[in-house]
Amino acid sequence: MKMKRFLGVLLAAVIVLGSFALTASAQVKDTTKDVTLTIYALETENGSDVTVDSSVTGEKLTITDKKPIAGVGFALYRVDDDETLTELPDAEPSFTSALTDESGAVTVTVPAQAQGRYLVVENEKPADAAGTTVPFLVDLPMTDPAGTGFMYEVYAYPKQEINHAEEPDSEVDDTDEEIEKELPNPKITKKVSEDNGKTWGEEGNIASIIGHRAYWKVSVLVPSSIDMMSVFSVGDILDNRLIPPDKSEVKASVGGKELAASSYTADVSKQTITVDFKPADLASYKDKWIDIIFPTYIDLEADKSVGELIPNSATLTFTKLKGAPDADGSDTDVDTDSDGEPVKIPVTTIESPVVVVWTAQIKGFKHDSDKKALSGAEFTLYSDKDCKDKLAQSVSDKDGIFRFIGLRDGTYYIKETKTPDGYQENANVLEVKVKMKDNKTTEIDVLNVKKTNLPVTGGAGIIGISAIGLAVALIGGAMIVLAFKARRKANAAA
């Protein structure tokens, strides 16, 4: 007995010490957490002097001596957890990033179920970028520097390989070389606002049910070489689920101050918005951002306009090679070489990142206890639990369906304000949570039961039935009293 007790105590001690050792040495990886990878694209004259990369710590660092590169994109390929090679797999990437921003950064979110090792490869960059990012492997999540836990926010600063430009052909004369010299790329971004331009972001949830519109802002950075360009034009082809603005609603401004109407021309043709600038009029705006802002409605009648993400991006078309426009401006993309021969000056088009808008809906089914559809029931949608702030009304159709279309994500309250004939009112106030990214359509069921109609008069009526019942009760009572008296009399006589 003593030996068994000793072994039991020893085993308990081993378990406790083992648990302590496990806790002290490492945490268990949380496979339910999403992981973010933030990549910084940095310029360098010598690829080896970018000594920080994904293989160091994965922590966020402060780097002040490297110039960030905007417009670089990356592809992430899932590889085996023991992979050590950086050869490009013969497969589609698991994830692709947006383009790096002005700080050279871009963040990719890897869902919890996709945790593992990834090969990161540069797949897009601006034409004037001097280098190429070296492919690298990264574990998501990454073990922290102390080796005691995991980091679910990982940062990478990959090295750059420099693409050295070829020496120009000495036989090309100065005039032709000047025409063919490439100009640096301008920059373009796009944002959307869900609150009439107060804040801007990559996505907007629009309350179309109360007439709200999405406001779009296309921003272009005027390059220092603008006076050498002959073409500088912004284009935006709207999704068919968006209702275009009037051309008078398309405004261009710098720092909130609208540009002179003579410096640009805005046109709206069906789903296409075009804003053409006169480069010569933009000389005073070098290295400044021009914002082009316009509104659109979401077309609630269009197919898949409700409960779906609606993407949109813009383009900037500009003169890519140096060459002055014709003096008379009649043909702005043709110049002449040293021999007086016409030379077509190429133009380049770059695209902004994609941004999205959406609007949601609540779909209801009105029915009886047999699941039979009920038409003609009226429902009112409120934003508050006390049902004072009314937003909209809807009536169930022949299939029992009613809808509230064009909602922002959030919590709503629905009350039945008119009941179909022959049915009892459903007095419940329904609380409905809408989150379109989880459910494209939020569905609810509303039950009504039939009224119970009893007649008031007639031989079979409730009054007649009650009278008969009362008479029976009285007669029965009298008989009980008489029987009791007879029994008492018999007992007395005995």
C-alpha cells in the first residue's frame, strides 16, 4: 500500500514538473488565429547592405536610411513546412498582395486554417524600380526570437537585387535619344468613402436604403516631369451595379482647393468616367496629389448588387517617353525626330489598387403554422430597440417574402405593423444582426397563427351553451342537497 502511494505521488510530481517545463519553454501554437505578414520594399544601391530580411526575427524594425518603394506586389505560395528552396512552384499562388503604399509596406492576411511555410515572390513593381526583391521563405506564424512563443504579426524586409541599366547606344543622335528617354512613372491610388467624404478607406458599406451614395477618390501624383508629358488622363470604368454621376459632379482638386475648370475636362459616357488634364497647366503642382472625387449610387435593381462586393479601380494614362507635344497641340502624342520624321510617342497606363463597396439586405418569410406563405403583412424596420427611428417598410408578397434592401452592417429591429386578415397579430419585436461578409443575405421567419372565432348567438352559441351548463349545474346541486337531507333524516330515525 505504501509503495503504491509513493508511486502515485512520484507520478503526480513528474506531471507537474513536465507541465511547468512545457509552459516555461514554449507556448502551444494557436491554430485558430489569423496571421498577418507585412512586407517592406526598400531601395538600395547595394543589395547586400539591406541586412534585415525575413530570416532574422520577423519583428517590426525601424529603418530610416532606405527609400521605400511604392507599387510593389507579392505572391505567396504555400510550401512544405520543411522546404528550404526558393524555386518558384509550378502552381497558382495561395495569396497575392495589394501594392506597397508610400511607406513601401503592404500587409497580407493569412487565415488561421492556412498557417504554414510560404515562399514570397515579387510579382509586380513600378517600371522605374531599380531592383527586384529576392524570393524568401517565411513561417506564418513565426517563432519569436526567444523561442518561447509564436508571433502572429510578422514583418519582413527582403533584400533587393539591382537591375543595372544597359549603356545607351552611342550611335543614336542626341535628339532621338531625348525622345526615347523614359520618364518616371506617376502614381495613382483609389479610396472610397461611406460617410460623404469624411473618411476614406479601401472598402465602403453603403446605406442605400436611405439614399446614401458611395464617394470615390482617385488620387494621382503629378510627376516632376509633367511639363515633358503630352498626355495625362485618368479613366474609371464603373461596375454595372454602380449608377454613374453627372459629369458636373466630377471634381478635381489639390489640397481641398478645386482646380481651375480650364485645366481639365471631365466626361461621363455610360459607365466610363474620363478626366483629361492639360500637362502644361499642372506645372505648378509638381510632386503634389490631385484628388478626383465623384459619387455613385448602388443600383439596387441590378443583378447581384445586394449582398455582394462591388469592386472598382481607376487608371492613369500618360506619356511614357520624353518628347514635346506639337506646338499647335493638334496631335499631342506625335513628335518628330532629328530627320523631321514623325515619331509616335508611346503612352503607358497604370492601374490603381482595387477598392470595394457593398450594401446588404434582410429577407423575411411570412407564414402560418403550416408553413403556408402569407401575403399582405406589413413590416416596419427601425434602427432602435424602442422602434422610434423608422427606416423603411415592406409588405410580404404572394410567396410570403418581404425584404429590406440596401443596409449597412449592424443591428436592426423589425415590427409587424399590419397583420393579414384572419390571423392574430405577432407583437414580437425582432432583433436582426446584419453582417454581409458572414452572410450575403440575412434571413428571418415570421409566424402568424389563425384567430379562433366562436359564435355569440344561436342554439349552439356560447351563450346558449353557457345557459344549459348553468342549468345542469343548478339541478345537480339541488339533487346533492336533497340526498344529503334524506340521509341525515334516516340517521336521526335510527
